[in-house]
Amino acid sequence: MLIFLYGQDDYRREEKRRSIKEEFLKKYSSLSIGSFDLLEGGGFEEFKNFVRSQSIFEAKKIVFLENAFEIETPDALVKELVSFLKNKDTTIVLSESGKPAKAFASLLEKPALAQEFRQLEGKDWEKFIFDTAKKYNVVLDAPALEFLARVYNGNSWGLVTEIQKLSLLGKKGITKADLEGTMIETVPDFWAIFNGLKNSDITRRLFVLEKLFAAHEPAAKIFNILASLSKDRVSDFAEYDLKVKSGKLEYEEALVYAVLG
């Protein structure tokens, strides 16, 4: 079986990938899991060896592939993937931020299972905020929800992180005033300094970052705002955020990498 997840909303796409993995772990006691980055040296060969190997101790296999669209031999990869389309014992999951090129067009057709994760807009975006807040027992009034929708527009990772922080406040309800106390709309000086992080001069960007740290601005706050404004680097910030959440980086370190990039 082949599952293809694609679209620019990295958070919802990653959540779906994670839920698929959890579902398989619950369903199968003898599950073999493989994860391969096809941009790494030997990644394609390791993937082929994994899916082709057989063991009496493995009832099912699930494989997660990264950077499939960047591979230098797309035809060879597609041929390998197609051979598993009707295989009930091996499931291959691809997760990509863009739509497939012509060589991968078959991934959008049955029997493959494809799901798109577009950036949410308008009422769909507001519903996502409402549902996420409910999940973390956070009650937002209408102005607070509109404020979050505007500040984190197109940045579901940052939105969820902010709601997780709000859940720790222990308040029955969150107002726009509560958000303004920790965020940026009512702090003009913050904006004046913060905009320097978008400067083309790397030395200037590092200087501005040091200045924000010295002003005791929360690193998570700086990271989420910078991510929401960096539409051209969505995948980079999603990767940094994932590493922070998995304990591989601190927000301060992620910011340094982002500013250097």
C-alpha cells in the first residue's frame, strides 16, 4: 500500500504521518518500521533493501520516506513504489510539501491513498484555531481568536505552540488583552528591532538577535513570529520546530540556525 501526504501545511501533514504510525503500532504487534531520507548517500539503496527483505518475524512493514521529489533517479523510485501499490503487508508513506512532478503523478491516483494539506484560510483557519484551543482546554474569546488568526496566519506550527503555552496559564478564558501581554501587536519598539532579523546582512541579523535576547524576549516568541513572516522558508522552520519539540534543539539554537540561514 502506498500513502501520499502532500501540501504546505507541515503541522497537519506531520500530525497525520504520526497518527498513521501510531495506528500501525497499535494494530500490529510484529511491525517493522523503516525511515529513509532519499537525499542521504545510499538512502535509496537502503530503502530498497529494507522493503525487499523478508523475515518470518515481521508480519507487517511500514516505511516513511523523505525528500522523494529530490531524488536524482525519480523513474527508478516510482517503479519501486508502484510495485508495492497492492502489497497488503508493506505500507510506504511519503510526506512532501509540494505537489508531485509528472514522474510521480500516479501517486495521486487509486489504489494509492493521497491526501492534500493546504494552508488553511478564512473560516477553516479559524475553526482549526478553535478546535486546537479546545484540545488543550483553552477558551478563547472572539477578539483573541481573531488576533491569533491574524498573527499566525499560515503558520500552524507557531499557532499550536502558542496555544500550548496559553494552556499553562491556568486561566478559564483567554482574552485579546492576555495575548497582548506576551505577544507583539502593542509593542512598537519590538517591531522596530525585530524587523532587523530580515536584513540581508548576516552580521546585522546576528546583532539584532543578540539585542532581543538581551531584552529578555522569549526565544519561542521570537521564533514563532519569525517563522510566520518567513513564507519562503516554511519547511526550514518546520524542521527546526520539530527538532525543538523532540529535544534536539533549544529555541535559542534554532533561532541562531535560522538567522545564519
